[in-house]
Amino acid sequence: MSWRDEVLDTIASEFSDVGDVAQLTRIVLRLTLAGALGFVLGFEREQQGKAAGVRTHMLVAIGSAMFVLIPQQTGIVPADMSRVIQGLVAGVGFLCAGTILKQGKDESHVQGLTTAAGLWMTAAIGMACGLGREVTAVTSALLALAVLALVPRLVSLIERVAGPKKSSGSAGDDTRQR
């Protein structure tokens, strides 16, 4: 065997982690669905002028799917998968913490909580995709979208009917006053 054949065989073996067309289809479907659901949630956030938009949400969703998909492919046992998920949830929590800002002299103005929670939810949706729980992922994304897009309108409607309150923040905002 020549060095050229050895190099080509090595390259071929490095790309042989997908055994058949069914497995490749499964991988493409899960990652594409994660990206698409991340896009939908990120698009809503971007339309609201939030810092974490389409690209951030898509990357969080696809990355989360990858973190659970790869161990699944390697045959990880459920107990070890739970540790992967724990680490992913904690790591995404740090990413989300970076979206929360305290502003003002006394730091009483907090911004970014809804965006952080949305990113955390997007990671969970990505994990559901990676684990092959597509219906759960789609249902969760629709519920999250309803919370982000419809609940602020509902709260506004309720506030108009009930009359003005003395509270300085509203339930649909990313900002709160203490």
C-alpha cells in the first residue's frame, strides 16, 4: 500500500462515523430542526430589538443538539447522558447570565431577563431535537413563541381593562424596576 492510499484510507475512515443513510438522515433532520426552531425564536427576539437574535438562538439550539447527539452516537449510557445534560444546562446558564445587565446608579434597573430565559429555553429545545424528541421540541418552541409574542399583548390588554397600576415594570418587558 502506497502512502497515497494510506492517506486516502485514513481520510475515509475519519469520515465514517455515519454508518448508513438512515443515520445520516436522522442527524440532518435533528440538527436542521434545532436550527429552524432557534431561528423562529431568535427572529422574534430580533424583531423586538434584543441583543440575542437569530444567529445566537440558532447557534445555541444547534450546539445543544450536538452536545446530546454526539454522545448518543457513541453509545453513551443514560447515567452518563444525564451528566452531559447537566453540564449543558449549567454552561448555557453562564451564557444567559451574560445577557442580563444591571444599570443605573443603584443598579435597580435590570435588563435582559426574558432574553436570557429565551436562550435557556432555546437550549432545551435544541436538546430535545438532538435526543430525537421532535414533537416535544416543536411544541415547546410554539409555547415559547406564544409566551414571547402573545403574553405581552395579553398583559397589556388586561392592564388597559383593569386600569393603571403603580408598578413601574410590566410583565411583558425585559426590564424591571425594583
